[in-house]
Amino acid sequence: MTTTADETTAAPEPSAESYLQIRSLCKDFDGITAVDQVNLDINKGELFAILGASGCGKSTLLRMLAGLETPTSGRIVLDSEDITDWPAYERPINMMFQSYALFPHMTVEKNIAYGLKKEKIEPDEIDQRVKNMLDLVQLKGFDKRKPNRLSGGEKQRVALARALIKNPKLLLLDEPLAALDKKLREQTQFELMNLQEELGVTFIVVTHDQEEAMTLATRIAVMNSGKFIQTGTPTEIYEYPSNRFVADFFGTINIFDARVINVTGRELTVEVDQSDIQMKAYSDKPVAIDDNVGIAVRPEKISISKQLQDGANITATKGVVEDLAYYGNYSIYRVKTESGQLVQVSAQNQTRSSDHVVEWEDEVYLSWEQNSSIVLVD
Amino acid sequence: MRKPPAALFSIACFGFAFLYIPIFLLIAYSFNDSRLISIWGGFSTRWYTELFQNDQIIDAALLSFQIAAISATFATIFGTLAGLALTRLGNYPGRLFFTGMIAAPLVMPEVITGLSLLLFFISLQELIGWPGSRGATTITIAHITFSMAYVAVIIQSRMQSLDRSLEEAAMDLGGRPFQVFLDVTLPIISPAMLSGWLLAFTISLDDLVIASFTSGAGSNTLPMVIFSKVKLGVTPDINALATLIILVVAIGVAVASLIMFRQNKALSQQKV
Amino acid sequence: MAIHQHRIGDLLWRRFVILLPYSWLLLFFLVPFAIVFKISFSDPIVAQPPFTALFDHSQNLLNRFQGSLNNYLFLLEDNLYWISYLRSIRVAGISTLLCLLLGYPVAYYIAQSPPTRRNLLLMLIILPFWTSFLLRVYAWMGILSTNGILNSALLWMGLIEEPLQMLYTDFAVYIGIVYTYLPFMILPLYANLERLDLEIHDAAADLGGKPLQVFWDITLPVSVPGIIAGSLLVFIPAMGEFVIPALLGGLDSLMIGRTLYDEFFVNRDWPLASAVATILLLILILPMMLFQRTQVSSTESNP
């Protein structure tokens, strides 16, 4: 189920069974609101992602959960305990920092053991647990190294091990993959997911990378200027963005500004601005004639061809290819429609044949299923 | 934002008070009409008048300024070259030794530097007949030697924070090393050279021990005159002199920080 | 041909950059030390210059070396010098510790302040350094003397019955050294603490470290290079300090810088002064090399 912006701002019913409950959490810095009335329920064992551009308040939210920042108002309840006023060092929550924040003067072993030492655990047990943890994150034999002799990926795993060893009820990861290069990032992504599944620890990941959020998380919250805009599964957010911000932020999308000219039940007909192109789409939200709406279509939902495709539920428009980029397995076309708008289309290159290949300056037809169109009312 | 704890704040306040209270007391007492510190004899500027009538102090001040200006200029040239040699010339024979020798005057006790330079000048005189007499020249040489280390350190740290690709770009575009130095490096490090010069100037103006060793009869620098006066106890005209020096420094620092503030503002506006 | 000339020019410029400061330092810094070392083996005579020549060229090769260890033997025999060296080490050591105790919190406070305020606070630390060192030491004479400001204030508050003897004591020397060298302690400490990644504090707190534990486990060990650099910058010059003990210290508070100065200017025993300097240098060579190493390693670590 998709939660829309309207629903999040009104506090949802406190559900007793939620593992982590965030209620009306706010944070002001000298009059500037960094986090604004955030409500969130997370279940045990979830891998939840908070997605937003830098400065949207996601890091502040994470730091409030860790206890490194004091909320201006609101409550945080974890496992039926209100931890809002607990200091960071008493919370059963650990964090993996974006810079990894490894202690430069301690070996890998001492870094990982630090949290257990603060819990006054027997040295023998600490040794054993550190050893197990080193195995788990595949850092066997690195125990006596200092952080400055580790690669980026190794540092990342030490940071993870150090945060995980205390068996936190909640693990917070601040941009966990941002400092790694592309290849390593993909590999580490899967390692993280496997580790999370294996240990059953609840993860909250903060990231600015929508691909990372989509592949990692079971659920995602999209955040903008301190507020949650939409919360849902990756599919929900990708296929049913609740508004223009989410649609635009999450992947590439074409948006046609249009005016509603007819409504029949769920089906509406619109006319694209500055043109006489008409489109049909379905909307669950109430729409009236003469409303201004946006019709959004993902590039991969559009098919491109030199012949007009016809069918009952197909929306089609004509245009000229302005630009094309060949990526091997697929190509991206930018097509200028009659209304003058540039539309991005991505198409799989299913055949090797050079027949019917669309080239620069070709006149083409763009068509897509009527139910691929997303109606954006804001 | 984290806030430093209150205990830290109070110690810091104590630290700043410790640094500044003696200076403010010195200023206040330069306007005390009484010769005794324990008695406030009312506001007076008579110690300033007395100061300006003291030829010995005026002469010494002039000599000190002359030595400071010349030695700071040479120290800046040598120190800048040394800073370059430390950061931009890669490896060359004796580099580590050079690094050590440049930093050594920073920590060398002044009595040792002073003594060794004096004995050096005497030996040199025996050997080649120069310097015939010790005075402004020998003090200047001594000051260049030990203040160039400070300039070198300032230049070195500026060069380290300087993006090397700027010079590489200039070289890539066909600049010869010396041209690159003139066209790119020098304009960028000139503020650092200026602060190096000011530091060298101040150090020279302030030095008592090395000047005492390397000066000859008749050439007394300002610190030497001050020292011989205050050895015997507090003298009010020295309070007046101190106040004047503090005033000059305060104005200088205010102007410098205003310029720096403007530059930073211009820089940050460019970035936006 | 033209290119060839250019290359020679480049090479000359490179040579010039290295050789000019290098030869200056060799001539006016290293050679003088060699001379001090040489003269420390001579004997004093009443003449100009007041020492015997080390090489008597009229003698044959074997007898040419005229040096003696007399000066060093004298230093060993006379308690005065031992006491001076030991007192200097003690005074410099205690002053360094006091500087650290006061300087560390100040440096830490500045490093924790908002970035906009840091520069102002730092400037306030450096500012006194630009005013005359001699005059700042002199300021304490007025504060500490028997009829000085501090005694007057204490008497007025009724804390003491009669003026305390503060000037011309070790206490005054400690104050003088801490006062003049405090910026040298604060600046390297600040440079170290400022660079410190604040996230590692957060990480330690997050892993269960209470504020004081975080300081003890993380901040203090990580700032050791700053502590060493600052302490050496105070200890080494304080060891050879002349002005402060001469103005604030008692006649009996012998420090080696003053002993050397007196030996040279009052007794005019230049060879003995040279021997005193040589030994002082030997004592300081270890801390100085340590300081060099911290400087070199900080140079090499951020190329």
C-alpha cells in the first residue's frame, strides 16, 4: 500500500506491534527545520532505506535515532521502550558512519572490540566474538592492522563489524556504499543484504542513490526538506509515485503537462498543453474537468517505431529523433514531439539486424499502454 | 552543533585572561602619574613625553627597525627558496639533512645560536679580516639565519596546501620552471611571504639574546636598552613604550584581518 | 640550440633554489657550531680573543693538536654546572607540564568551537606573540613584585597579612615560561585536534563510550603527536631560556642559559662557555631529533 504525503503528515495510529516507532519527530537548528514531523513504523528484521538529496534531513534523522542529536520534539520508541531521552552510549542502536570513523590509533581488532569493552564483557568472550565477527565479514588475518593500511572496502567491513558486534536492535548505515567504487559497490550491496538476512538485525540505510535504495531495501521512504514524501516498497514508489517530486527523483521519467477535458469513472482524457495531442489515463485520485495534471511515463514503457501502432488502450504521439545513444543492450532516444517537448525513450536492442533501425532525424511514433501513464495531480 | 562543556569553557576563559590581563595592566600603568606601581597617582601622559625625549631609546629603536627590515627581507627570500626546495623539488642528495637544518634554528636555544655566531664572526675576522667590527651587519646576518627558518615553515605549509596541479598545468602549457614560479607560484604564495616577512620582522625586533652576543660596542638594539633598564626594576617610560608597541601591533593585526576577511568574502562569493 | 640553453637555465634555477638557502645555513649555522665545539677544547687566556689556538701551526703534525678536555673536566668537578643543568631540566619540565595542562583544554575548546569563531580565538592566542616578548615578561615584574599589583590585591582582599615574595622566585619563572610559551603549546595541539574527525567521537559514543571515556580512549591517544610537538616546542627553548630567569628568577635560581651568559660576558671564559653550550646541545639533541621527526613525518604524510 502506498502512503501518500497527506497521510504521513497526519500521525498514523500508533501500532503497538511496530518494532521501531517514530512519532512526530522534529529537529530545528537555530530556527531552520531540518526534520519536520516525521512519523515512521518499522518492523523487526526490515531493511529500510531513507532516500533523499543531500540536506534533506535524512542524516539528522539518523543521528537522532543514534542519540547523537537531541530532537526538538517527538518520540522514538524501540522494542516497546521510549528511548528518546537516552544518551547515545546507552542505546541498543549502533551506527556505521559515512566516513567509517575508524579509530586511527587502534588496530582492526581493537576497533571491533571497543563496543564490547565498554559493556565490560569478559576478555575471553570479547576475543571469541571479535574472531567470529572477523570471519563473518571476511577479514581474517587483518586483526593486527591499523586502519590506514586498509583499502576502502576493508575499512567499510571493519566499520560494519564494529557496529554489528554489539548485536544492536537497530543498525543505522549512513551512506554505506558511497565511498566505494562502482564494482565494489555492487558486490558489497549483496554482501550487506545477505548479512542482514543472516543476522536478522533491523537495518536503516540512509542514501542519496535511488538505485542503491531500490536494490537494498524492503521499503523506502523518500525524504525532501525534512518531510517524508512517500513511503512504500521499491516497486510501489517506482511504478506509482505519489507526486511529481518522487516521480522525478526516482529514476528517469517523462512528464507531459496537460489539462483534463473529460472524466469517465477512473478514466480521464487530457489535452497536452501547447498542442492538440490527447491522451487517456487512469487515476485513483479525484480529478475534475479543467484541472491541470501531469501525465508521467517511464522511458522503458514507451515503444518507438516508424509505423503507427494502433490499439484500444494505446496512447500515441508523433515526433522526430533528436538524439540517440547506443548502450549495447539498449538504446536511449530523445524524441521531440509535435508539442516541442523532448521525450526520453529506452528500447531493448532485441535484434542485430540493421533493418527498421531508428536513426537521427527520423520521424517516429511513440506509443505506450494507457495504464503505464501515471497521473500526477500536484 | 555540539557545545563544548562548561568546564572547558571556564578553563579557556582563564587561559585567555592569563594571556591578556598582564598586557592590559601594562597599558593602564603607562598612564599612571606615580612612579610606583602600587599607587595610582592619577592619569598622566608624562611617561610618553619622557620616552620621546630619551635619545638612547629613540636611537636604539631606529637601529632595531633598520636591522629588522633588512633581515626580514633577506629571510623572506631565503626562507621562500628553502620552502620551495622542501616541497617542490622532489628528492635530491642531502634533502633530509637540509630539512633538519632548516627547522633546527626554530628550537635551538638562543644562547647557543648567539654564542656560536659570535665565535664564528671572531674566527672569520682572524681568518680574512672581516667583519672588522661587530654591529648592525653581524646582528643582521644572525637574524637572517634564524628567522629564515620561520619563513621556510610558513612557505612550506602554504605550498603543501597548494594544489600542485596548478603548477603542473602551467608547466603543461609550456612554462619553464622559473616562469611557472613567477607566473603561478609567486602570486599564490605572496600572502604567505608577507606574513613570513612580518614574522621575521617581529622576531628580529624582539630579539635580545642573539643581538647581545653578535653586537659590538656602541650598537645597542631596542631590546638591549630595554633589558638594561628593566633589569633594575619597573620603569614607567618602558610601560609607555610597551603600550605604543601593543598599539602598533593591534592596528596592524586589525588591518590584516580586515583584508583577509574581505578576501575570504570575495572568495566565497566567487564560489557561489 | 635554444632548447639546450633553456634546459641549462632550468637546471640553474633548480640549483639556485636549493643551494642559496643551503649554503647560507651551512656557513652561518653549521660552521659556527663546529667552531663552538672546537673552542670548547681550548684553554682560556687573557688576550683577544681570550682562548688558546687549537692548532699551533709551528709545531709538527703530532703535537699540532693543542686541545684539552680541561673545560669538560672542570664542568664535571664544579657542582655549580651540574645544579644548573638539572635545575634547567626541572624548571623546563614542570613548565612544559603546566603549559600542557592549561593549553590542552584551551586548544580543545577552540577546536570544538564553531568554525567561524575558531579563527578569532586562534588570532587571540597568536596576538600576544606579536608584541614584544621582553615587554611581556617585564609586565609580570610589575604584577609579582613585593609592592606589585598582585600583592596589593591580595592585601586589599585580606587574604594575606604582609606581601609575599613572588618576584625573584621559581614560581615567577614558571609563570613567565608558561605565559610566553603557552601559544607554542596551543598551536600544534589545535592543529592536531582540529583535524580530528569528529565522527570518531560520535562513533565511540555510539559504541557505548561515556563522554569522559571517549576523551580518554579516543581524543587523548589520537592527539599524542600534537602533545609531543607542543611539549617539545616549550621544553627545548625553556631549557636554554635566559631572559625569564634573568628578570623574574632569584639570584640563586640558576638556569643553564643564564650560567652560560654569565660565563661568557661576566667571567669572559669563552672556552668554558663553549663547553657549557656543547653539553647543553648534547642534552637537547634527543628532544630536537624527536621534534624533527614529528615535523618530517607530518611533511611526508601530506605530500
